[in-house]
Amino acid sequence: MKEVHLIAKLADLQEVDYHNTIVLHALIELLVSKGLLTHEELSTKVKELDSQLTFQIDMASKLSETISRRQVQVKPIS
């Protein structure tokens, strides 16, 4: 039963993802057509945000690993 529930949730997420993609595409096209944004500006911003998020994820991962290693090394006092 859990598998069926998980598959249903995944299908819902895919539907939401599809809807969000369509909305984003429409917004981008409207902004470009009104001259408020160019595809190049959007690409530049996407690369900038991706770089920032990748850096933050890497730092969080390293911090988590460091904390895990320190917890393993700490031994209770007998």
C-alpha cells in the first residue's frame, strides 16, 4: 500500500512540476516580448544562481560531514 501511495505522490509532483514549468515559460516569454528581459539576461542570472546554490549545498554538505566525523570521535566518559 505504501508503494501505491508513493507512486501517487510522485505523479502529483510531476504534474505540479509540469504546471510550474509552463507558468515559468509563459512569464519569461511575456517579459521578453515586453522588452523587460532578454534571454541572455535570464541565462546569465540562471548561471549565477546555480553557482551560488551549488556553493551553498557544497558548504552545507562539508559542514554536515565535519559534524558527523566529530560526533563519531567523541567518546563518553566512563
